[in-house]
Amino acid sequence: MTARTSGYRQCPHGGGGVRVQIVGRTETGAPNRWAVLDDDDRLVSQVNRYLEYLRSIERPDNTVRAAAYDLRAYCEFLLDTERDFDDVTDEVLAFFARWYRHPADNVTAIVDRAAARARSSTNRALATISGFYRYLGSLGEDIVGAGGLRRLQQSSQTYRRSRVTVIDNVGRANRHRQRSRLGPRLPRTQQRLKLLTIQQVHSILMECRDRRDRLLIMLAFTTGMRVGQILGLRHEDIDTRGRTIRIEARDDNSNGARSKGRKSGTIPMTEQVNRLYIDYMHEEYGYIDSPFVFINFDTLKPMNYSAADSIIQRLRRKTGNYQWSIHTLRHTFVTLSRRAGVPIDVISNLVLHKNIQTTIDMYSHLDVEDLRRILIEHGAWEEAA
């Protein structure tokens, strides 16, 4: 990016090295502010102004962090191709998408899995850049990037929202059906969710070395909780008498745990998990003074993402099954619940999806065994003797 506009220090040519730096933390030490710096360690002002805008409208910290890294990559791309913020077009963004997925000039991907980044990650970056240019355009006609926004708007595509429900046809809701998308997007790849069998989950539980690790696995498998929600659990969130768990979207967890989407809610837990938690508190936790359920027994600090990943890595080696994560247990919980006939709206509430359409889009797939069962249940096939 060239510094063609006075008063604005853009990422200069000749060095690269654009980077993201943590510039703010919560009282407990968790990162909550990020900045993008050029190769002279100077703020890329328009980018950082946009990041502050996202924080001002209370976007989740993970969203702001992802935007910082996406825009850092975009700055690197502009440096590599000697372009400026105002030089953007649909073609330039298409070149960025290819650069983002295949950064090395001497690498040509033949199939999707050979790419350095997934299509979903690339589309997220393109959406971030689109929002960035909309923001720049809102600041005035003379702002750097406003010219690029006008070009993108001239070729923007008006499309019908994919998530349209019955309510959209009521009253004046129809006016929200048409939207304008800036820039191109890659076709979405339909990925088959990885699932575990009951036997595989049992073998994982058998290899857990203590009640803490077993509770971690059981919470993911029987409630569908995300790893950030589990690591953020505090004793006050668990009601053993009512057998419920309160999931709170906190920003001050000292271990950096985050509840995606900032959605809170209360969910039930099984008697088995309830008993496991009580035994864990009596037999292992004892008199340790910590508000967090999951802690590191050596340091007595709350368990962080790295420590949870170490537990999963050890269980993978023990079981010989490397094709799973805590999120796989969440997918397994939802899929088994769906196969058992639990209504999709109930499942959506259990896993704290922002809206039911998210659940439908993600879990509306049917594998071959689902198809076989449905055909037999409806009499299309005869059940094998």
C-alpha cells in the first residue's frame, strides 16, 4: 500500500511485517483489544479505527480479534501487490482470495484440501474486508478507501437472504429480504461433520486419568457445550440440587475462556454428570480456593485452552483415535439427540445457537444410515431379517 493520502500512515512498501499486537487486557489479564501495526511498528490508523468501532458496538472479543487478523492479511496482500486501499475492485478481492488460500507463488492447489486456508475462513476474511470498506465509506467521501467502496458498490450483487423464515413474510419484514453484498465469495464446501460412536466415547472415558478429565469429556458429550463454555464454568453456575448448569458469557475469565456469541442460558445436566461433579469436588478439588470448576492442579490456576488441548492430545494417543476434538463431542451430542427425535428448536436452545436456522443449516444433513432408517420406518424398504 502506498502512502498517497496525506495525514495517513498506510502499510509502506519495502518491508512487509504487518502484525497484530495485543494492546489491552481485562482486569484478569485476558486480551480484549488488538491493533494492527506496519513494519515500522506504527498503527495502521484506518484499520485500528475500525477495530475500535467494532468494540464500541460491542462485537464479541473473538470477532474483533478475527477481524484484526483478517485485515492484517489484507494489508500484507496490498503490500505484496503494491496496491492501496483505494485500489480495490472485485478482481482485486478475487486475487486476494487466491493469495489468502495459496500464499506461495510456486504452489498450485489441485483440490480444496490442498489449500493453506479453508473456503470458510477465506469468506470470513472477505466479509470482514467488505464491512471495513462500508465503515470507511461512512466516514466521508474524502476518506481513504471511499473510492474503493464506490467501485465495489457499482458491481455489488443484490441477493435474497438464505435464512428466510415464515416470519419474514409478516408485516414489513419483507423489506429486509434484499441485501447488497460487496465483493466476491467462494462457493461454500459442504463438509460432513465428524462424529463419534458411543463405543468410541466410552473408550475415551475409560482412558481419562482423573475425574476432572472425565467431567470435561462428559460435559461436552451430554450437553453439547463448547470448550470455551466449559472452561469458563464457575461453581456458582452449577446447581446440583436442580441438576442445571448456567452458561454465562463473561469477558473477565482469567484463562481467556469465551462463550461464542455472548449468549447465556440454563441447561439441564444428567444425574451421571451431577454425581461426577460432586465426586470430583470431594475427591480431587477439596479445599482449593478458586471460583473455576476446571483448574490446573499443579498451579491451581484456571485451566486454559492449551491445557485442555493437552488433555485431548493425550486421550487421542491413548485410544489411537486422532480424528476428534471437544467440538466433535458437541456434534455427536446434537446428532444423537436429533436421531432420538428431539425437536430441532429444543436442540437449538440446548446448544445456545443464536437462532434456530443456524441449527437447521448445520444439522439438517442425513448420512447413509439415517436414510436407511427413514426408508424402513416409512415402509419404502423392508427391514432385514
